[in-house]
Amino acid sequence: MHDNVQNFAVAHLLRRPAPVETGGFVAGFDPATDSPYVNYATPFPGAVPADRDVTSLIRAFRERGLRPRLEFAPDAAPAVEPALRRAGFRTEAVHEYLVCTPVTLAVPGGDGGPVVRAPRSDEDYRAIDTALSEAFAGEFGPSEAGAARLRRTEEQGGAVRFVRAPDGTCAGGALCSAPAEDTAELAGVGTRPAYRGRGVAAAVTAALAEATFSRGTSSVWLEYSGEGSRRVYERVGFRPQGTRLYLTL
């Protein structure tokens, strides 16, 4: 599964508008944003980079005025972390990832639970982007560009799902990438504070996994940010599989 997730990471970055392959790495660049969470690199599984390869990767970021940053499953490329640390990279975060398969998926049931919807209009995409901005405490502001990225997720073979609030806005939502290497990444699961504790996150997570499996993908994976969210994901069928390392220079 380490290679599966890492192969996905490579394929995912190669979809960026301006990807660069260099020295066993792929850097996924999007000229429309300078966000480090969009513009980052990952190694090919089994990569054994020399110091000059890391230097070349750093140069690719510097030429674009971006901070060198990587996300990867270290078990899939054990030689990469030592090479990056020799160049001065430091740990930004270490995240455990969880994997769900059609066998483990448990869709929440019962009447009266959250009704999950797919966005149908620009207004829906804007509402989801606004809700996720609030859910993540303003880590990013709502914007037309954010709403457009959500729409592109759907247009490029991924999925976006949300729960509508009683006032017609969005209570919470999430997205799942287009599949690659027989898996897909589920991300951005967020619920506005006023609607937490009502099963919104579990409902959208399960709905996205179900939608992805309906397309023939054999697994979906995600990372979690705390024990509370981990319990939500485990209830709908996600199980621990490994870790991903985030390094920055």
C-alpha cells in the first residue's frame, strides 16, 4: 500500500498545469497560486537521489519564487529522506494515513441524518468553499479561485460532496481526487462549527468513498488531523496503513 499511495502522489502531481520531473522527483506546479499546499514535490517510489538531484529540485522551486516542499510516504522511497536532510530540509509534519476499501466501507444509515448532495451550480461551489474556509478557521480565505478548483475536481474525474444547512448555505463538505493507480485521495473534510457533532463529516466522507468505488477504484485514502477526526473516519471504514512525511526547506 505504501507504493500504491506513493504512485498516486506522483500521478496526482503530474496532473498539475506545469509539472517538472527532475532527479527522481516530480514537482507539481500551478502558476495560478503560490500556495505551498498546491506547489510541492514528491519522489518516485524507490528513488535514490544524489545530492545534485536535490539541488536541481531546489532550483526548480527557487526559479518560481516558491518554498521547496515535499510530501511523500517514506517507506516507498527510503533513500529520499536522508538526501533531503543533508540539504537542510526539516520536518513540517508527519501524518498517518488511513485507507478504506469497498469491503470495509460502512455508510451511515438511519432516517433523519445529513443528506449529502453533489454541487450543481456555481453558487454551490462558492458555498462549499466558504464553508471549508470557516471550518479550517480561516487557514485560507473563500475565493472565486477556490470555488473554481472545486469545480475542476469534478470536471477532471474527482468528486465533491456537501451537506446543505437549513438556511441554504453549506454546513460542511469534502472532495476526492480523480483516481490514479487504483486509488484516490479524499481531502478537505470540513464542517462549520455550528454544525459539528451532527454526522456531517462522516456522511460526506462515506458518500465520497462510495462514489469513488462506483467508478471501479479499489481503495480511497486520507490523512487526519486529530483523534476526533480519526474516530469519525474509522467509523465509516478507514483503517491505518502508514505515514506520510512533509519536509520543507
